[in-house]
Amino acid sequence: MALADIASANAAFRAGQYDLALTEAAGERSADAHALRARVMLAKVMCAGREPELASLKEALAAAEAALKLDAEHGEGRLQKAIALSLLTRPMGLSEANESGYGPKARALAEAVLEDNPKDHYALGFLAVWHVEVHRRGGSLGAAVMGASLKTARKNYAEAVRLAPEDAGLRWQWARALAALDAKKYKGEIEAELEAAISIDPATELDRVMQARAEALLDILGTKKPGEIEKTAQGML
């Protein structure tokens, strides 16, 4: 019965029926179920079209931590916790994110997932964006302090795309991160990645939301000034 509930919850998640997915998974208390609840909660946050609410992020974080309490090495639990922590740093400066522990913990969790499964393209994509975001927030000096590297970001992203070339969300997040960092310098690459994201057959409702955002960013790429593009990208999820 529990497996049937989780399968139903997964199907509801893929269809974008997030409240139904949470209801379907509510009766199961396994690490898989807790991690799925965290994933669904974060998908709701991503699809909301506004800055994440602290309460929602805390709820997702608690679900991920519940999974890890049952299984400290649970891959999905670690990855969802990393995403929740990363989203909690959005209103913070680099030093505040570092002092809170959220930024370093998020990176460590994703790297631990990769140690166990080097082919986890979600973790690779997360880390690629993490390195770019640290550069954006802290510049070269801040990146050096945090051990962030654009070279490592590109290596991680290249491997993620090799493993999952048809993941629209992966391509959207990379394009958004580059646009937020330096829209003028990376314009050609941003445009190519956005077009690739849009062309992919979406696997989930979340993919469709990401593709709509890719279309919106692509629309302004050739008409707005770099600073405006960067500000827009920084405000997007």
C-alpha cells in the first residue's frame, strides 16, 4: 500500500498536482516519502512565481531532514535539503550566507551525493549553479574565499548535460545563472541554452514552468540592457 501511495504521489507531482501529491504521501513515514514531500514542497515554491516564503522553505527543509534522520545517506533527502538551504540564502549577501552555514552546507550535501553517485545530474547541475552564484555575489575575492570556481562550474554542467541532455530545468537554471552573472559576456551561450530548454519535450509540469520562464528571459535578451537582464534573472527561480 505504501508503495502504491508513493507511486501515486510521484504521478501527481509530475502532473503539477502538488497538494494531491502531498496528500498521497502523507501516510507514509519512510525516508523516500519524506524526501518526496520535500521535493513537492520545493516544486510548489518554484512554481509560485514570487519570492519564496520563509515558512514554506522551512517546511520543506524539515521534510528533507526527516528523511535524513531515518537514512543519513539518503540521496534525494540530501539533495532536497541542499536546495532548501540554497533558497534560504537568496535574500542574503555572500558573507551572511557563509556565516549562516546554509551556503557551505548546501554545497557539502550535493558533493556528498556525488561521492555516492557521480552520475547524479541533479547534484551536478546544483553545484554548477552554486559556483556561478558565489561568483556573482562575491566576485573573484569572495569566490576564492569560498572555494568557488567557474571552471568547476562548467565541468559540472558539461557532465550534467551529457548525462541528461533532455532535462529542461537543468538548462534553464544554467542559463538563468549566467544571465544573472554577466548577461553581456555570456549572451550567446545564454541564448543557446534557453532555446535548448524551450525545445525539449517537458517531462513534468515543473519543466513547463521552467520553459515558460526561459521564453520570458529569451524575449528580453535582445531588447534590454545587460544590467536589466541581470536584474531580471536574479529575481527568477
